[in-house]
Amino acid sequence: MAETVGFIGLGNMGEPIAENLRRAGYALRVYNRTQSKAANLVEKGAIPAANPADVAQTGGIVFTMLADDRAVEEICFAEPSFVEALGNGGTHVSLSTISPATARRLAKHHEKYGVAYIASPVFGRPEAAAAAKLFVCVAGPAAGKKKVEPMLKAIGQGTFDFGEDPGAANVVKLCGNFLFAATVDALAEMLVLGEKNGISKKAMAEVVGKFSPLHAGYANLIAEGRFEPAGFRLALGLKDINLILETASASVTPLPLASLLHDRWLASMAKGRGNLDWSAVALDVAENAGIAAAKAAP
């Protein structure tokens, strides 16, 4: 009989990750606040849960993929609580990008019930999630990590272990997202510089794809104005930049570039672009250069 895994949070990332667990042979018990988002998995045999606690089995495993610190805390401290339902020997794998401090606080809460809290944020956009090509960071109790190792292999192409401090995996994820945000902004500025000097964005993006293939994806999104549907919402990007700055402040680490990125993302939010892909900060770059903002591609 297939092992049953609970899964909470079936958005752009959660649904394809849960689907890969199903394909790997695990039975699923799923919950999402918007029930319609669970429909695809339910049609394939997943069991829908009426509330978060119902996804858990005593001593079992529950994955969560939620938007931010508040969402993760609310679902962990909810009544009834899936953490309490997991009970002694249970394991919670948190795939969300949250602050290291929140991860550590959650780990202590889980300890009260004998539940292993495994911080496991992932690198990759929805298309990587669908292809099981995520890179997975992991931190937490060794026994818990060993228990979920086969499942993490089913959703990604590489797992990186950062020890037992759950906050460590989230530090790594935030550092990575800092690099990505800086890259998106640099690409946007580069493409605008070319455009202001008579070179089309598409021509510039084509060159980028040749000399720097790693940057081709975002360069093409910006050049083509493909900001919808969002692979990673701009609002979530601002959330992560705020977490980066909070983590830097707590560790007395000056990050002047992160402060600049914060203002760029905040300006884009003020212009109503929070639900566009975070590469839509390029619209703000263009406006600052005196170029009319292009409409997001349908």
C-alpha cells in the first residue's frame, strides 16, 4: 500500500510539487484554502481534506508550500493543528521561503509535539517544479531529513543539506533570491540602456542568450513583456527582499544593493504591479529612462 503524504498549499509551486510526489507513488491527502485548486489532484486520486489538520496522520509526513511567514505560522498554530495531529514521530517539511527566525520559532513549536520540523525551501520557478528540476535546500533533525530524503529526490534534481539549524536553509534561500533579484534588475537596466541607444530589447536578449545562457530566461521575459501569468509574483519578491534586509540587519551585515532593490520593488508595487511576474520591475526601469511602460503580454 502506498505511503500517504499530506500536502498543504497548492498554488503555482505547490500543485506541481504535489503532483510529482503522486507520480513517485505516494498517496496524497491535500488541503488548499481555495478548494478548486485541489481539483486536478483530486481527479487523479488525492483525498481532499476539509481543514489543514485532516491532512495529517499520526507519525506521518506533511508538506507545506505557503506564501509567507504569516501563512505558515497561521496554519501551524491553527486550531485544530496539523502539527498536533502529526504527533510524536511526525515530520513537517516546510517548502516556503520564510525568515530564519520564523523557521527556528516553528521548530521549537513542533518539538512540543514530538514533530520534526524540516526547513526545505526550493530554488526554481513553476516550470522547474513541474519537471522535478528544483534545487532543494534542507535543514533540521537528521532523522527527519533521512525520513523524507526519497520524497525530496522525487521533486528535485539536487538536495543540499545545511545541518540541523532549520534557519540555515532559509538563509541560503534568501541569499539566492538576493542574487536573482539583483540579476533581474541588472538585466532590465542593461536592456533599457541598449534600447535608449537604438538596440531593440529582443536583439539584446538574443545576444544575452548566447554569451550567458543562464540569464536568457529572464532577459527574454523582459524583452517580450511576458509578465503574466506570473511565475513568481512581484509582491512575493518584495516580501523576500524585506526578509533579506531583516536577516542582514539581525546579523549586522550591510547590503546597500538590497536597499536599492527594495526601492525598485516598492515603486513597482505602488504602481499596482504586485500580481505581475517579478521581472515586471523592468517596467519601472523603462519609465525612469523616459520610455513608456509596455503592457504585460497576455
